[in-house]
Amino acid sequence: FGVDAAPAALVCGVLAGLGIGAESKEALLIVPVITVFVALLLLLFYLLKADRLLKFISQPVMGGFITGIGITIILMQSPKLFGGNAGAGEVPELILHLIGEAKEGFHLLSFVLGICTVVIILISRKRMPKFPMQAAVMFAGAAATYFGHIDQMGVRTLPQVAAGFPKIWVPDLDTFKETAPDLMNLFLQSITIALVIFTETLLATSNLALKHEEKINPRREILAYSAGNFAAALFGVCPVNGSVSRSGIADQYGVKSRTMSVTAGLTMLLILLFGTGFIRWLPVPVLTGIVISALIGTFEFELAQKLKKVDKAEFLIFYLVLFTVLIFGTVYGVLAGVLLSMATFIIRQSRPSTAFLGVIRDMDGYHSLEGRIGRSVPIKNVVLYRFTGALFYANIEIFCEELTEGIKADTKVVVVDAKGINSVDVTAAERLLMLYRKFSEKQIAFYIAGHESVVNDQLYNFGAGELISAGVVRSRIHLALAHAGVKEPYQLDEAFQPDQKPYAHKLAEFSWAYGDHAEEKMKEMVHLIAGEIAEEGLEDPENIRKRERILSRGYWSESDELQFLAELERELELLTEEHKLSEERRDRMEEKILARDEQLEEKVMQRER
């Protein structure tokens, strides 16, 4: 936590807008005022419990935001790699600034030092993750200045810093009188800085907490940010926040406690008192390379790749937030992220997961007719319908349409599996009552089963108490079926032809667990066990079955094992052709596989009968 690039750049922009020059007397007087305003605004955020906004920020939003911030700061700092000055603003301005600085003066030695620093740190992060390479290259850079005199070759170094404690900042009342007309403008400008500190630091903190399965108190965090800025103002420092780059370095080294912050503070104190002479030897390109390499480590592009495979909407949100941060800035990026997260939530609630259900012989419960296992069959004359999510005005139409379309000419009973329905609104209650009356006219028994009792209270309060008095609501599905005269063992609709996947009849538990990846996972398992048979002489059927159960993680049935043995037999043939397994051992294994096949097929036939 300290002075960081984004707030510092924003303060620079505020001063430029007021016509105040860098390092001027006016700047030294105005900057602490901005810091005080930021501290007050953060205190206001704490009192207003603004941290509640964090609930509307999803992981893709957080990832896109952090990545966008990282790229922005890298572009701000990049000119310093080749001897230029840091930029300010958003990506379009930063790119133009970068090009302009390069045209004005590109220092090759500085650029080589900076790029080499980045490359060395990134390589060491993979090869030697616990080695403090950042410190090593920093000391190497200082040695190059001290012994190699690279500063005389045009490489910039940090300016000389006076030793000792900084002075306490005391507001100059005369200056305040002169700048009083600008104070309101200064306060308004400070709102943006406070929002950047609030969002950037809180999101970065939350991201790290999520990564390490820790829990933070966001409201207390905001209070700490406010206190930190009051302390910064006391010493005339510009607004401070949590550093994404320094936090990335700490995370790389496995920091787990506040000991790091205490140690860093004491180290800085010693440098401030006794080691400021060392600072002027530090090459700016090397320090910039350290910052850039740390920021690269904060990128969340791996998360984006995962989202691309599983959820295109979340993948799109990641990049929309990323580009909003890059083009329009931090505050707009957060606003866009919150709005997109809320929109996604509403869309998903309005189109929740639904399914028509049936039963599977020798398996408890009710299962989707289009599920991965693929053997679920409807109960004769019964429609079982599962709806998952709150039932309200935005999705009740889908509920009614799907349920009505599921009715057949011979349907006598309709049961809604409502375990996933945790609330209903007045519109949903009215439509449920209408649906019940409609089915009653057609001599179809209608039930809602499995929901929490709070839903009954809502139905009653919204004027649909008739559903309760008529016995429509039931605590369990089997009780609803029994009330309608449908009792176990259920008579199944044998005419039903499930739309099975090619492997559905072969891979039962495995299919349920891995879905489209089931065959791939099965082949990996077969390849591993076949290799053990060839290399270790694994032949005992019981030992092989133990390995099956371990590798399958318990997702295993007779059908799965039959498929496994067929694949294993083919794999053993292949190993024999490659001369990795003798024909004699292969033949012995095939005999044992055949014997096990017969046992399993008999079990499956008995179960189906």
C-alpha cells in the first residue's frame, strides 16, 4: 500500500488542468489538499457501505478489470524503458505519448537494460520462482551505475533524495485564499481519484483473497484506505492505494501475513535515515522493467481462455470490461462491469435451467430425460417438470409454455419438481393459480412439490391460497404422485425413445461426470493401466479393479467397466504390435478380461430383467 501509478497520474492531470507546473511551490501545496479530499471521500464510501457494490462484480469482471489496469500502467511506464517520460490518460493517449517520446529521443542502452530486466525476471519466475530476482537485478543496475558509470552514457537514474524524516505538512492559509475558487473543482476532481483507489485496490484485494481462499472485510478495507490517505496528507504525499504490481511480487514469493508489510516499512525507514545515497544509483529503465514484469504476472488471460470454453457470455464480459478500462478508464470499466454482471444475472434468472424428468431402474430419484446417463424413461401418463430458480414475472411465461407443451393426449398427472424454486412473486402466483384451474378443467391433476415452506407463505399472501387448500403443494414428489394414485413400482412409458449420445448406453456414471469428455478420460485411464500391465506385470484382476476404482474417482458402474475392458483389450493388442507386451501375457490377460466380461454382462442382464 503506497504511492502507485494510476492515482499519481490522475493527480498529475488535475495539476495540469489547473495550470500548475510540476515540482512547483503551488504543486507542493495543492497535492496534500487533494489527498485530504480523497481521504474524506473514502471515509464517506465507508459510511455509505459502498463495498456492497462488490457483490455485483463477478470473477470475469474482476479479471478483466485487473488485466486492464495492468496493461494501462504498463503503457504509462513504457516510455521510461527507453529514456522517455511516463504518460497519463487512457490507452489511446498513452499510445500517442509513447510514439511521441520515442520520436523525441530513443536511448538504445536504456531500452536494452529495461527489456533484459523484464525477460530475466519472467524467465526466473518460471525456472526459479522463489529466487528474489527483482532485488538481484536492482542491485545489478545500481552496480552498473556505480562501477560502469552508465548514467554518464545517458541512462537515467533516480534523483537524489535527502536523508531524514519528511516534514509535517501544514496548510498555507494564504494559498488557500488564493485558490479558494478552485477548491470545489479540486474536490470534484478528487472524486475520480477516490473512485479509482476504491475500485482498483478493493478489486485487487478481493482477487487475491479469492485466489488464496481467504476472506476479507471490504468495508474495513475502505476505512484503511481512508486512514492511509489521511496519513499521506500529513506528510504532503499524493493519494495512496494498494499497488497491483507490488502485490503481484508479494504473491509470487508466497507472502502469507502482515510480516512482509512490517518488514518493508522498517526497511524503508532504514533507507530513509541511512541509505538515500543508494537511491541515485538506481537506473530508471531497470526499475521500470521490474514494475512491468510484476504487472504481467497479474494478467488474467488464462481465466479468459477457460471462459471461452465454458461460457461465451462471461468471456465476452471479460473483454468488454478490459477494453472499457483501456479506452475509457478505471471508473467506467467498473461501471460497465457492474452493469454487465447485473444484466447477466437478470438474463439467467429469466431463463433458468429446466428439464422434463423420468426414472431409471434401480436408481433413486428422478432424472432428466435428456441427461448424460441417457436411460431415464417417463412414468406413464405423468409429466414431471423441473424448474430451477426464482419464479417471477420475467420467467413465468417460459414456465407455463414449456409445461403446457409437455402435456400429451394421455397425460393425467403433472408434477413440478420445485426444489430449486425459492421464491415466487405476485405475477407467478396468479399464473400458477390459472394453470391449476386450466389443468383441472382437462381432468389433469397438478402438483408443485419439494419446495421450501416459505414459497407456500408467498402463494398464500399473493392470493393463491387455493393451491394450498386444494392439496396442490406437496413436500415431496413421490407424495404428490401417491396422492394422484401413481405408486411405486412406477409403470413406465415403454414407447419413449431417448435421444441418446453415441456413448450413453456404454458410459453411465462416467458419462454423468465427464459429459463430452467421457471417452477421452476413459482412454487416458485405459492407456495408463495398460502401461502398468506392460511395465510392472500387473495381471491380478482384483488389483486391476482397484486401480479402476482409484482412477475413476468412484464414477463407475458395470456398464462403465464393460466399456473399459473392451478399450483395454484393444490397447493391449496395440502394445503387443509395438513389442511392449508379449503375446503370451496378452493371451492370459484376454482370458481374464473375457471371464470378467461374462460376469458383468450377466449382472447387467439380471438388472434389466
